Amino acid sequence: MKLALKLVLAIVVGIVLVLAVDGYFRVRRQLEAFEGDMKRDHAAMGRALAEVVADVWEIEGEAKAFEIVESVDKRKANVSIRLLGLDVLTNSIPSMEQAARVQDSVLDGELATAFIDHQGGSPFLHTFVPVIPAAAPVAAIELAESFAPHEAFVRVTIIRSVFITIVTVVLCSLLVVAFGMFFVGRPLKRLVEKTRKLGAGDFGTPLKLRQNDEVAILAEEMNLMAERLARANAKAEREASARIAALEQLRHADRLTTVGRLASGIAHEVGTPLNVISGRAKMIAKGEADGGEIRENAVIIAEQADRITKIVQQLLDFARRREPRKERVDLRHVVEGTFTMLRPMAEKRGVRMVQVNDGVSTDVEADGTLIQQVLTNLVLNAIQAMPGGGWLTVSFSRLRRSPPLEVGAEEGTYLGMSVEDQGEGILEEDVPRIFDPFFTTKGVGEGTGLGLSVAYGIIREHKGWIEVESVRGRGSVFSLYLPCPEAPALDA
Amino acid sequence: MTPDTLNEKYGAPGSGRVRVLLAEDDDEMRRLIAETLRRDGYLVMEAPSGAELMSLLERLQNGGDGASVADVIISDIRMPGLDGLEVLRELRSRHLTMPFILITAFGDDETHRRAEELGATAIFDKPFDLDDLMTVLANTPVLHKLQKMAG
């Protein structure tokens, strides 16, 4: 549990710091106390002795004074007491400074102390008490005591302190690790596992922690999050399947539309003539028609039958398209042929047809019949687009074009033939669908919507394509493009 | 067409002959139905489209005496411009309640349902037997009464 180790480190540092600082100050205080005690002892003893010695010095003389000091010294085991003449006062003091200080003090009649290190490194407290028999100090009593026992005591205290520190550290570390593992480590492990499972998409059962702290709060939040994620996931899945279902439906409807349109187209185109045929035939059968009327009815029946035949043929044509039989064809002749065929219809509506050519060669390699079929369809559409009459213009152009992607041909020279009318035009939204099979803008009954898609197919088989441009209210231009033959044109 | 000539061609109201307005864009089909109706004594006014039918109705209304100018209307559904169902809706919205028969080439459930909703008397899917149409006309109560009135 790495977290516990960090905590332990922090605790260790804290404990060590506190205990060390406390220990240090305690030791110092201890030493100071010892020093103070010792000094007081020395001072008390020293002063008392100094008075006695001063009296003896005065009354019985210097030698007697030394004797007394010697006998006292013998009686005191831990303190060595000497009577020093002023001249030898500072002999035992190594430091010049200290020596000077002591000397001055004593001469002033004041007590002085000095710490002096003896051999072996152990410090001694030397106390110098001036002996003043009369008015001025004549000698000083030197009390010297070793600080060593106290130092030993201090050492023991330090060791004890360190020991306690170590024990505390170890105990606390163990406790931290134990509590950490129990309250943090294990729950966290469970949380980590839960998170991992969430990540893998397993929303599972909520994690319940039996504690009442931040980790438990985290666990609760994780549970809530898991719940929300599960719901969002379910929603996304539902939406995805709904979208797929909708797409399927659209595709289905799309297919239905084409088939549906075809079916309704056939139903109308064939149903109506059939009705007429059936009605007329029944009239004849029931004897409701007489003489000339019988013939009339028969004529009508025949006409309607023809109508149905044409529709069936158109449908078959759409279903089966024959291979184009290509030969050198002059499109001008094709146009003339188409005009001739459709002139009566055009004139009925007041449509004037004209062919325009700026000297462009109109030779192509194509199946003349099929091209005529295409042109017929285009011209017919143009005528029907101008119920009030107008100009129908067929024009030629020769240009370098890159065909649309679906043609799959490369850039090349193409012969363009355009059929332009001044009719109602095509609605913008209808333009992209204009070549779709069964798409028609005419009322049902005027066409099954197969003409343009058949035309498009024929031109595609010739490695060309048809384009349309239309302005509502102004007219439309249908342009078909066929590849120019490789042989050079016969006219310039 | 002046109101008088209308009445001449069409017969004045109350003359005992049922007046039919027929809208069908296919010429042969319209001829067939009109002929069959006339053969049975109905008076028929023909219109090649829904729009024509409406304008015919309007002219007749203005020229007539305000009473119903047509006793029954027969209309194809799919015609250029105004289609049969729209004509029906228009008439009903003007509170004209005469019998209305629809003919259609593509009679799916949706179309039949809408026809019923709009209050059509009957709907025929092409191709249908003309005898069935005549039977429906004969059995429509309103028309029955009219014929009886004249005696």
C-alpha cells in the first residue's frame, strides 16, 4: 500500500522531529540544571569554607589554612578542594581568556567558575572562591568536580529518547499501515476493480462500503455514475437500433416506392383501357349496340387493346435493352427523321421545330434506331412541355469534356446534341430524379415515366451521357453527349 | 352557356331525370360511362378534369335556382390538377351532400379509407363492371326519390 508508506514517512518525520526537538531541549535543561546545582553546591561550600579559611589565615596563619583545606578535601570524595595562592591560581586553566577572567574576578573579591576539560576529555567545573581575611583576597579556594556522571546520565537519557522514538515510529507505522489497509487500501482496491469493470462495460451490482467517510462517498458516487452510464448506454443502444430500424424502413419504403409506382402506373395504364374494352364488349354481347354501333364499339376495343399493347411493349423495352449495333450515323438525318414523325403533333400545339448547326461534324458511331428512340423521347417531352406553342431547337456542339464519374470514361472529345424548349421547365427538386425509372412529372395516363430512363440507358451504352438544365417558366435543355469517332471528320 | 341552354341540355330541376356530373380524364372511359348512363335515362354533363368539374358546378349553381344543380357526381380520383378526393372534400365543405361516387385505378386501403372518411357513396376500382355502377345508382335512396317524384 504505497499510500500507507507515504503516510508512514510523514508520520516518521513528524515524530522524529518532535521527539528530537523535545529531547534536545530536555537534555539541555537537564545539563543546565546539573550545572546550576553543581555551581550552587560549589558556591555554598566554597563560601562557607572561604570564611573559615580566611579566619584561620588571619589568626593562625597561611600554613594552617592550607591544612584545613587539605583535610576537607580528604573528606570530600567527588570534589577536590585546593587552596591556591594568587600566583598559581590560573595554572590549571588552559584558556588565556578564562584565566584572565577568573583572575580578575577573584581579585575583585568575586566568585568565578570555569569549565575545564581534563585528560580523557571529561569536563570539570572549577569554582574559585576568593579568601579575604582582611580587606583584599590573598588566595582562592578552588573546587573542582567532574561533570562526567552527569554526562553519563545525559547519555542514558538520549539513548532512552531515541529508543522511545524508534518504538513510537514503528508502532505508529504499523498502525498506519494496518488502518490504512483496512479503511483505505481494501476499499480502494474494490473501487479500482469496480472502475475496471465499468470500463469494460460491466455495470454490475453497486459497491457497498461499510464505512462512513470520504472513501465511502467516493464509492457511492461511483455507483451513481455507473447507474447513469448504464442508462446512457441503454439509451444509446436503443437509439442505435431505432436508427437502424428507421433506415431499414426507409430502404424498404424506397424499394416499395419504385415498385409501388410501377404497380400504380401499370394499374392505371392498363386498368382504364381494360375497363373500356370490357364495357364495350359487354354492350355488344348484351345486344345493346345495333348495326353501325357494333362496328364503332369494335373499333374502340381495338384501339384500347393497342394502347395496352404499347404499354406492355414499353415495359418489355425497359426490361430488355438490346446491344447497340453501331455504325457511322449522321445525327442530322436522325433529327430530320424525328421532326418529320412528330411534326403533326407539334403543329397541333403550335410548336416550331428547328435544327441548328455551326458547321460541327455530326457523325457518330452509334445505333441509329436507338438514337432515334432517344431523340424522339426528348423531342416529345419538349413538345408536351409547350402546350401553348413555342420554339423547339436542336443544336450541335463539339467539345472536350470529362464525363461524369459513373460513365467511367476518360476526358475526351464529345459531340453534344441539345434539345431546347420554351416550356414550363422542371422543378428544381425534380431535376435529380428526372432520369429515374418510373419517375414522371406528367399526370398519370400520360406516360409511365420510363422514356427518359430508357433514353439515359441507351446513351450510357454508347459511352455517353445526358444532362439537363432547366429554368422554371423559361424552358429546359436536354443535352446528350456521344464520343466523337476516332477517324478524322470528313468535313473541315 | 346561358342558364337556359344549360337547362335545355341538362333538364330543369324536378323534371324527374337524374342529373349526373361526370369527371374522368381518359376520353374513352368517359365516353363509355356517359353513354351507359344516358342509355338508362340519366342526364350527363361531362368534365375532363377535376378543375373543369368545379367550374361546371359553379356555373350551374349561378345559373340555377340555388337548389342542388347536380343530383349525383361521379369522379375519377387521379386526374391532372384537382383530383377526385379533393373535389369531394371541397363539396362537402360547402355542405353539398349529393351522392358522390369515386372511380380509381389504384384503390389501396388508404384511398378507400379516405374516400369513406370524406363521405363518398361508393368507390370503384378499375377495371369494374359498369352494371355494378348502374346498380349503385339505382339503389341510392336520394336518387330513387327523385325518380319517384316525377312518377
